[in-house]
Amino acid sequence: MEETIAAIATALGEGGIGIVRISGSQSLSVLNKIFRGRDLQDRMLTYGHIYDNFTGELVDEVMAVYMKAPHSYTTEDVVEIQCHGGIVSLRKILSLTLRNGARMADPGEFTKRAFLNGRLDLSQAEAVIDLIQAKSDASFDVALDQLEGKLGNTIRSIRAELLDILVNLTVNIDYPDEDIEEMTYANLSDGLKKVRARTTQLLATADTGRIFREGLRVAIIGKPNVGKSSLLNALLQQSRAIVTEIPGTTRDTIEETVTIRNVPVILTDTAGIRDTDDRIEQIGIMRSMESFQKADLVLFVIDGSRALDDSDDEIISSLENRKAIVVLNKSDLPQKVWKEDIAKRLPQSHIIETSIKEEQGIGKIEEEIEKMVCGGQVRQKNSVMITSIRHASLLEQALGSIDDALSSTAGCQPLEFIEIDVNHAYELLGEIIGETASSDVIDEVFARFCLGK
Ligand code: GDP
């Protein structure tokens, strides 16, 4: 029999209420030992008090709820005790549940039980962590779609097509002489190509999906005093970074998360990249090189009122082969730098003239960021998106096996060969939803969870 587990389900700290959650067949009996109040009814919040049944001491005034299996988060009997949201009360109540037969839950164990008991597939369970960790509306929405089972359903439907192919293969391998639907290499190839197209289409969403989940990493670079902090502020629409006229004062990198046209963006304003003897500034410069390397997109700010110098040249040469938007700033002042000159040197970049001081051109930067991420399309509600590296890598491997099967088909190889690859693809896709995942994979997924979830 499964052990009954308990944990504090709310964040630790001071809050209006805190919740201790218990799951397993002993949940109700644990509660009954420590709760005095009205009779508990299934899924009805009930007022009462928690007493220490060893000392008789009053612990807290609470509301308790009992959710009878299978209609609960884990599909087991679940009890939740809402107490005052301070650490003392929560710890005391948790410790009482443990002394009355429950065991401390591992991180993610409630959700793991929901998965093992079949209420959630593995991709849905992973969506629970993404929901909790979401930093923007967009990443929350994508995770919610995944929790609703959209990704799982798509994977199941691709697997159903593969299963059809597998059944046909097996029948033709086992009964080659019977007059069952004859599998010609041509229609085998058609079927595989269809699956290939669907898998490719899904995998193509992974880049955008990652950005929606983690945020687009944007580094603002440029030499001192060109307007980087001003740009950051304009994008944040609030004054967090200190704007000054002394070069090199933005000594460290500043990171801010914003939502730009529904795209979650992590903005880093970097210290001016230039030679310096100042230690602290050097550290800042090292960090800015780091954020420059890690960035998905670079916003390179140039002061258009000053002629380009060696520092600009250095940045320009480092930007070849990078995704960059050049912000040609201070267009309100007499210009010494021309868009055409930059375009010649950075032909792949997008150049936007701005006067951050006069609030000109900032909308164009936002528009360009949106275009880069969504390819000009707004995310369709209901469209499935791959947000996890685990899923993307499994899809890639499955695609490899489908390609192997396709080339064996083209070469009219024995059906047994082809069956091995098709079966492999089927298994790999199954790992996404947890149907064929090993216990190591499952443990790894749930290790990312927090306590009480
Ligand atoms: P950073 O060192 O690159 O972060 O540059 P700051 O954002 O601190 O800006 C340096 C100076 O340039 C400040 O005095 C800003 O007010 C000024 N500045 C920023 N953008 C513009 C602009 O578009 N036009 C003009 N005239 N001044 C600007």
C-alpha cells in the first residue's frame, strides 16, 4: 500500500493563510486525530481547530477539506489544512501529521503520484512546474495549454499513425503469404512521410517555445554614454537603472524581465565595453561579455552624434554572424554617423534610428523584437508549442529514426529492418508523455519540483 505523505504546500514566509497537504489512504484518519470541528464532508471546507493529540494543546484555528479518491490532485484521498500563514503554525501542523502516520513528501511527490496514477501524462506534469515558474503571461499561457493536454494529445495522435504503420509491418512480416492488406513500399513511404511532416512541424515550434518559456535574452551593448540605460528605461517604462552623464557608471549588468508585445524578454544592460584599469569596471565588463555571448539578440546602441571610433569598430566586428538590432541613437542631435555606413558593415542587422530622449523609434525596436520571435505571426491560441529541451531532443531523435526508416524503405530493405526504426520512433515519442519513460527519466523530471507540489 502507498504510504501517506504530507508537506507544506504554500510558500514559506508570512502570509494570510498557509496550507498543509496530505495524500494517501490514511489522510482522513490522520486529520481525524488532530482536527476538532464539524463533521467533514467530501470536498467541503470545514471550520475547526487543530489540537496536538499527544499533549492536548491547541495548535491553530483552521479550515480543513477532505477530497475523497479519486477526485483529487493525486487521485488518492487528499486532505488540506488551511491554517494561519506563519512558519510556526505550518511546522507544528506538519509535524503533527508526521507523528500521526504520514511521511514527509519528497519534492514533486504529489504531482508524481498524479502522474503514476494516470491523472496527468508526463508532459502535463512538467507543465505544472512551468506554470509555477512562469515569469510572464505568455509563458504561463503556453504552460497552461500543455497542462490541458494539448501537447500530449498531439503526441498521441502522431503515435497512433506510427502504430498503424507498425501493425501493418508486423502483419506483413508474420504472414507474408496471406492476402492481408499488402504493404507496398510506396504506401509505407507515404505513411512515414506524413508522420515525418507532423513531427517536423512540431519540432519547428521549439525555438519560439523556449523563448516563451524562458524569455528572450536581449543584451544591450555599446560604449559608454550612447544611451543604453536610457534605452533600458524606455523599454521598462520605469527608472530602475541610474541614468548619468559620467561614462562607465553602469558598472555591472542590470537584468530586468519585461513583456514586449507579449514576448517575455530578459533585458541586460551591460557595462560599456572598453579598455579600463578599474577593477570593478573590469568585472562588469567581463559580465557584459558573458551576457553578450549568451544573448539571443543584441541591441547595439550607437551615439549618432559622435563619429564611430575604435570601440564601436570592435563591437561591430564582434557582431558579424550575430542576430542584432543596431540602435542609432540621438537622432535629435546633428548626425555624424549614417545608417548606410552601418548597413554596409553589418548587412544582416536591422538598423533603427532613435531619439530615446524624445521618445522616437522605441516602438520600432519593439516591433522588430516581436517580428524576430514570432516571424510576424502572433501566437495562435490553441497551437501546440514545444517549450522543453527534453521534448525537443526526443522529437529530434524520433525524426532521425523516421528518416532511417524512410531510407530503408526507399532501398526496399527487409521489413524487419524498417520495423526496428519505426518502433524506436514510437518509443521515443512515448517518452514525452511518459508512457515509455524509464524510472530514471521520471525521477529526473520530478527532481525539478519544489517541496509540497
Ligand atoms: P549609457 O552610458 O550608454 O547607459 O548612456 P545613458 O543612457 O546613461 O545616457 C547618456 C547620456 O545621453 C544621458 O545624458 C542621456 O540623457 C543622454 N541621451 C540618451 N539618449 C539620448 C537621445 O536620444 N538624445 C540625446 N540628445 N541625449 C540622449
